[in-house]
Amino acid sequence: MLLVEEFDEAFLGVVHRSGKESIAAYDYDECIQHVVKTRHLTFEEALDWFEVYVISVNVGDNSPVFLEIKTMGEVIRDYGH
């Protein structure tokens, strides 16, 4: 399991997948706040940094997931039904 030490405080737990190894799960919003705080970036800059240096880095099937916690209503509003 691949862990991202920089985001230890945002660690949520483990995702178990059928027929695949388990992977680490992190709170997306907590990761962004960590980037804002530690890298002294604006929120928008942190989003960009996180996308380039974390989300877009694919290390294969063991890549961690970054969960954006939303209500069903927020998902429908933001992504449609």
C-alpha cells in the first residue's frame, strides 16, 4: 500500500477492492488545506499544485485515492443527475 507521508493528517483509512490490493484513502479537502498552510499558497494555487503534483501522478493500481466528501444533494448540484 502506497502512503503519502505529507498528508498523514488527512488519512481516512483503507479502501478494499475486489480482486485488487487495498489502497490508502485521504480527505481531499484536508490535503488542500495542508498545501495552503505548508506551502503558503492561496486556495486556488493549492488546487493547481495538488492537481499537478499529486492527483495527476499515477503510480499504478496502488495509487491512493483522494476522497472529496459531499452530500448527495451537492453531487447532484455539482455534477447533475
